[in-house]
Amino acid sequence: MIKYLVIFAIVLDIYTLIDCAMTPQEKVRRFPKWAWLLIIVLTGFIGDIAWFIAGRPRKPRPNRGGKGRIIPPDDDPDFLRKL
């Protein structure tokens, strides 16, 4: 079991380092990119978690308002014109 946890930690470190290195400098949050790389290397698992929580750029959320709203028939101008 310990062997798998060590392998998981190493794989997570490698993935996090690659993710941080491939992220454009202007999208990195909180610290400069070089500082994040140093944090990830020196602190191991804690640095990985910190990168995913505080350093990684956020993905844009889809807009959920407006266009897909259902209009009741008595408020729909097209429906009222057909009457």
C-alpha cells in the first residue's frame, strides 16, 4: 500500500510540475511562476495541493443566464401576436 502512495505522490509531482511549467506567466495566480515551481519541488505533496487551490488559473464558467429562459405564453410577444 505504501508503495502505491509513493508512486501516486511522484506522479502527482510530475503532473503538477508540467502543468505549472506549461501555464502562461500572465495566468498564474498569487506568486510568480518560478516561485510556484520552487514551492512544488521543495514541499512535495503540499506544494501540489497549493498549486491546484491557489496558483492554477481558473477555468471560465459558462454563462447560465438569460438566453435559455422560458417565457410564459402571456408574456411572449410572438404568442400574443398569433392570437
